[in-house]
Amino acid sequence: MTVSSYWAGKRVAVTGGAGFIGRAVVQALIQRGVLEKDLLVPRSQDCDLRTADGARRAVDGRDVVIHLAAVTGGISFSRKYPASQYHDSTLIDLNVVEASRKAGVRKLVAIGNLFAYAADAPMPLREQDLFEGLPTDAHRGVGMMKRNLALLADLVFREHGFPMVTVYSANAFGPGDSTDRAHAHVIPSTIMKCLFDSELVVWGDGTPTRDFLYVSDIAEGLLLAAERLEPPGFVNLGSGTEISMRTLVSAIVEATNFRGPVSYDTSKTGGDARRLAEGTMARDRLGFKPTVSLDDGLRETVKWYRQTLRIA
């Protein structure tokens, strides 16, 4: 990543900056030349973003807000708490955007997810299809909440001229991801199963496909969106590679040197049949290009989990 004049003297807030993607964004901002004294990472114990006052304190005096905060978890979490996840995350989004507008923030970049697209959307996923159909019921709450970000950006720009843009990212993975085995996403969950369990049971039949993007590449895309994406625009960020769950599991098994049996529980569905982002707009408008392959990223991720969980 290179130092950019865009960030010179900018005061930046990163909501959710202590989380998985947030830590990568903070590091990328520092590498861009943002001074630590100008970088605010509001914490939930100090700024409850579900409240207007908490959001105000989180963004007051900032020039740029990178908005990552949400109630997150894997597919099991979204299935168990769909209403709570939608309710709290929507409150966070509405409060942060309104507080940023009132505070005179010059650019707000929010992160979405490809789950915002309909389950039967044409592949690869193109921005023009974002508002067509419904997200799959397995994660409809979080899908609609993330879709609403693009709508919110359009509305506040039309009424108030507030500059908000949205990035719809492929599934993030990399070092620093969740160690919560109950609610982690598929890559960290599978890695931990391979490191701790004697056998590996995978949800579904292994045929669904996904698009995975290394966390530092996502951070780069978010900063490029701050620098180059015109409001109230939104773009997809993807790896350009569609991989089946069965192929992904095999890659993780190899990366972890797992030697136990692997089976697929077809009684539990694995969400949408396919997910792959079309990356032309991100390339043309942002100059975005992924730099870390899935295989290289998995090696670094497994290494991090071994070190963090103290596994020889």
C-alpha cells in the first residue's frame, strides 16, 4: 500500500475498528500516512452506536468515517438471531450516518456483503442487480440490512448532499479472524475444526460456491473507495475466483495437515448455491485489484491460528 495525499491531515474514525476487518483498515490507514493522533477507533463500551449520542461521540470532528460496525457472526448466528441482528445493525447504520451528516463529515464509506444480493441473482453478481429479488432466508436479515446501505446513501445524498458510498465485499478471511468456534465464518470455523477435532463434519453437500477476499485486500478496497468513488455510488469487491465448499475444505485440510475423516452433513444447508462478485466496476472506478491468492492467504491464516491458539 502506498502513501496517498488524499489522507494528509485527515481526521478519520473507523467504527468497528477493533474488529477483524477494522484492524486491517487501521493498519492500512497508518500506512497511507494517517497519523495515530488523527485516528479514532470508537469502542462499544464508550460509544454505543445503537444510540444517537454514542454515534455522535464516535464521529464528532472527523473528516472521513470508515463504517464497519455491525452485529456480526457466521451463518448459524444469522439463523438464530435474525431479528436482533437486523434491528441492532440497522440502528447502528442509521445513527452513524445521521451523526456523520450533522458533524460535517466529508466522506463516509460503509461496508456491505454479497449476501445483500438475491439468492437467485445472475452470476457473477453485478451492481445493477443489487435491488432485484430477496436475499436467501438463511441470512435475510443481514442481507437486507447491508442492501439498505446503498439505499441510505442514495437518500441522504439526494436530500442533504451527504457523501456516502458503499463497498459490497466478498467473504473476508485472513489472520486475526474470529476464534469463536460457535459463530465463526466458514474459513475460521473449518480451520479450528481441523486443528482441534478428530473428524471434520461440513454443513451441506459441498457444492455451494463462494468468493473469498483476503482481509488486507478488503482494507485496500475500502480506502480506494474513500479516495475515488463518487457518492452515492456502490461497488462490489471480489477475488475474481469462484470456489466450491468442497474445494475450499480440501485446501484447508491440506493447509492444516488434517488427517481425520471428512464428511458432509446434507441435512444442514449451506446458504446460497453460488456467490461470485463481478469486479469490472471496482477495477474501473477504484483501480482495485486483489493481491493475495486464496492458497497464500490460507497458509498465513492457518499459521496465525496455530500461533494464537498455541498449537504446535
